[in-house]
Amino acid sequence: MLSSLASIATLMLSTLMMMAGFGLMSYMLPIRSLAEGWSTLIISVIATGYTFGFTLSCIVTPIFVRRVGHVRVFGALVTLLTISILLCALVVEWWAWMIFRGLSGFAIAGAYLLIESWLNERVNNDNRGALFSVYMVTCLVGSIGGQYLVPLGDVNGPQLFMICALIFSAALFPVALSTAQSPSPIAEASFDLKRLLNRSPIAFFGSLLSGALSGTWGSLGGVYSQNIGLNTAQGATLLAAFLAGGALAQVPIGRLSDRIDRRKVMIGAGLFGVGACLLMMAFGSEQPLAVYLSGFLVGAVLYPVYSLNVAHANDLAEPHEYVTLSSAIMILYGLGTVTGPIMAGSLMQAFGPNALIWFLGVAFALYAGYAAWRMTRRPADVTADDKTDFQALMPSMQGTDAPSPLHDPAAETS
């Protein structure tokens, strides 16, 4: 196990620094947007640039990797991240930030693909869970640490932008100087939405909703924290609570869904999300601990629903369909991350910050309701023995741990 960890040490160090810069950027930009006087709707439109770039990169990046290799593409993508944050400091216009956020979305998605495909060639059936757990913890620690850099500076000045660029630049060194062998080229992504709809209507519909849930909170959570009166440190804690809830709940939710009909777990997750959202709306900035706790509970189901969709689709798929169906899930998830923030941003502008939580609650209710309706249309899909193993995935990490556009199970070596 120690030798396995040593083989990915430089990769994880680069990942840690990249995610620290990304956490800083993701929290800093919405707060600076508010300081510029931009409306919540405008901020949500800016966020669509990121999600569009993210989705496009999942399709385009494998082409670049096949041409020039992992290390060169990783260097180019991290450089693009650095350029995108410096451009945001140079040109403070909302339309320009939408373009710059598109660049950052393209870069971070491509970096995820490279890191995860790299990991897949360093793992086997014995250490897969442990090494991907290290990866997830590394991403969470880096992202949360970056968020807590925001209270230490002034978002209205250039310093935080420069610090973010420096962190991104430093992330290049461990991978660029590593002597580890590069992995095999990434497989080309292909998707079939009709096949996904026929195999698993819940995964089809649920992917749109999971994209709307995580994309909306990821884009507007910082805005929400400021609008309810939390300071930047308290806002960082709220964002961290969401992430921590999602990370800690993945395994118990996954194990439960491996033992019973996954649709029942989907219903339970949706109803739990509705209750957690109602609880969150009951508190304000004068009760920050209660806000953190309720945010933790919302995050506990907000992120795992993506993994439930992937697992349900894989339960009903033939092995040769894993890549195609998971690619379709990724596309639908991306569509949800584009449309969700715009709808929620419009509601927040019209009805105030709690409209964001109302939006999340309605999405959870639709998720639970549709799963319940599907149970009346089809009996139990598969037996517990025939299920694929649930894989804990954060939505922004487009699942090479599970079968995905980047990972062909038939090519895996043990």
C-alpha cells in the first residue's frame, strides 16, 4: 500500500495545489461579482461559461492527449487556469468573466480527466478504493483550504488573484518534474442519450437534476452566504460543510443502495434533501452553527445523487455499454449545470437569497417523486447479487473510478 501511495505522491501534490487555487477562485469570484454590483442573474449567467467549458473539455481533451501526451496537456491546462484568473483581474466586465470562466471550466475538467486516467493505471482491484479515497480527500482538502484564503485578503484588490495564479503555477512542478511513466491515451468519449433513456429513465432525468443541484449551489452558494449576512470566513465554512456532508455520506448511501432497490434510496435521498432545505431556510446569519449543520445535511444528499444515477444506469447496462451510457450521463449533468444556475439566479433576484434553497428543495422533490413514479412502472430492476458496485463520486470529478468516458473496464489491468 505504501508503494502504491508513493507512486501517486507527485500527482496528488499537484492535485492538492491545483484544487487550492480552484477553491480560492470559485469562492472569490462570486464575492467580487457582488462587490461590482452585478445582479444575481448576471452572476448566474457568468457561471454558465464555466459549465459550458467544463462539458466541452470532457469531449475535446482526449483528442489533445492522444496527440501530445498527458504531461504536456496537463501543463497546458494548468497554464490556462493561470491565464483565466489573471484575465479576470485585468478585465472586470461580466461578459468577459463569462468567457474567462469558460476557459477555467475547460481547464479544470481536462485536468480532472488526466488525473483520474493517470490514477486508473496506478490502481488494481486491491487498492482501487483506498487510492481513490486519497484522491477525493486531496481534492476536498485543497478546495476547502483555498476557500479559507479568501478571508485573508481583499477581493476588491489584485492580491488574491495573483496568489491564485501563483498557486496554479506551482501545481505544475510536481508533475512536470516527475519521472513516473505517463499512462495510456484516454479513450474517445461517445454518448447515446436515447439508449440511456431506454435503459434507465431515472438516470436520464436524475442526471439533469443532479447537475442542476450541484451546479446551482457551486455557482451561487457564495452569493447566498453573502446575501444572508455571513462574512467571508463564515461563508467559506458553509461551503466546506456542504462538501464535507457530500463526502462523508457517499459510502453509507452507496452501501445501502447496494443492498436494496436503488430507487428506494433515491426517494429517501430526495425527501431528506427537501427536509434539509426547509431546515436551512429556518436559520440566518445570527445562527451560523445551525446554518453550517443544515448545509452539511443538504450536502449529504446533494452530491451522492450523481453517484446513484451512475450506479443505477450501470446496473441495467451491458458491460460494453458502460462508456456510452456514462458519457450520456455526463452530457445531461452538464446541461443541468448550465440551466440550473440561470433559473435559480432569476428566482434569487426576484425573491431573495432563500429562493436558492427553495430551488434546491423543489429539485430534490422532483428527484424523489420521479423515482417513486418509476417504481410503479417497473418492478425491481436487478437483484442485489447482480448489481454493479456503487462508486463514490463527486459530481465535478467525472467518475473514471466508475466506468466513464475515460475508463474502459475491458482495458483495465489487475
